[in-house]
Amino acid sequence: MKPVLLIIFLLLLILFIKRRKKKEIVLAERQIPVDEMDTDLKEHVSFYQQLNENEQSIFRQRVQHFLDTTVITPVDNVEISNLDKLYVASSAIIPIFHFKDWTYNNLNEVLIYPGTFTKDFDVKDEERNVLGMVGDGAMHRMMVLSLPALRAGFETERPGNTGIHEFVHLLDKADGSTDGIPEYLIPKDMITPWIKYMHEAIHDIRNNDSDINPYAGTNEAEFFAVISEYFFQKPHFLESHHPELYAILVKIYGTDTGN
């Protein structure tokens, strides 16, 4: 081999080794000890609490895989803990847990903001009121979450969960259209009844004749995201007050969260 080619080869080899080591360091930094993960999930994530021991092991593996493959970036010097990262990852895994081969191929990074923001991601505007958003355009393959809203979804007794809400939008978006009809998840024979019940429920919400969060009446996509929050956060409430919707969601997500 000629000296020049040998030098080039060695330089490329060194560059490759450096990049590989850097990647290994990054992955190591994202690893959360199993005992710490198990303790935090048992204490803060009700969905995890309902799983058996084998299912919990699978859940932890999928959470760690999400953390290994998705960058979680704090914005404006916000400080995030391992527990915050587990909240993000749990929000991602809960809706897809019963779909063994599902991964979020339409997401690279999750940005964590210190508070609410506008649709233009402004954190100083007095009218900022957005808690979470799936990015588009220049923010394609990104998600933005408010840290207080993310924490509240797991640490307070309420039907809402901003993290789950936004990841459900990603599921909805996977078929190319964010329209409240997750074609990759919903059985074909359930599409028509789902659309029927969805439109009936939206009609009731808009006419102030429903106990569902009024935001679900915004459009079909928001209805699907909000009702999914209820399904995972307050399944017994949803099952008793809206049994038809609950039954369809059981078939969509492949799990009966009320049991």
C-alpha cells in the first residue's frame, strides 16, 4: 500500500474509532440502572403497576430502547432527572406496549421546555398556553413537551397526561394523516363504528352535553388523543360512562385497561 493511501486509511480508522467511542459514551449516559428504573416506575407509573413481573421486564426493556434511540434535550437550562426521562419514555411505550414490534420511526428527539409555550415555540409570550406538540416542517421528527405538564400527567390524579397525548398524535400520524383514525392500529372492521362513535361524542362535547374534556371537541385528532388519555389514566371512569368508546379502544390498543 502506498504511504499516502496508508495515511488516509489510518486517519479514517482513527475517526471511525473516535466516533464509535463517542456513541458508546452517549449510550452509556442514557442507561438507567434496572433497580432504579423499576423503583421509579412502580412508584409513579400506574400502567406499570398493573403489569405482571414478566410484562414489567418487557416494559423496562422497551423504555430503555426508547431512551437509547431517542434524544431527550432540555431547553433553556431546564434540569431534567432520570425520572423525567422515564416519564417521557413511559408516555411513548404505554400506548404501544401491546404491539410488540412497534417503534416510533417518525421521531428522533424530544425537547423539554421549562413551561408552556406558543405554537411558534415562544416561551416568553404572555398568551403561551401549549403543553405539548408534535413538530412539523422545520421541527419534523421532533416533539416538544412542557416539563411541568409532563410531570403532572404522572404525579397528579387526573384523566389528562400530556406525554401520552402527544405520543398518541404520533401514532395517529404514522399512516400519513393526523385525523383521529390510527389505521395501523385499528382493526379494519372497527373503523366505521369508531368514526360513528367519535363523531357522536364530538357532537355531544360541542353541545356541552358530555363529561369529556371540551378540548376533545376541537377535531377528530384531538378527540382520539384526549380519549386515549382517559383510557390509560381513568379506564374505570371511561368504561362506566362511555362503554361503547371504551370497548372500541380496547380493540384498538389490544388491552383492557379497566382490568
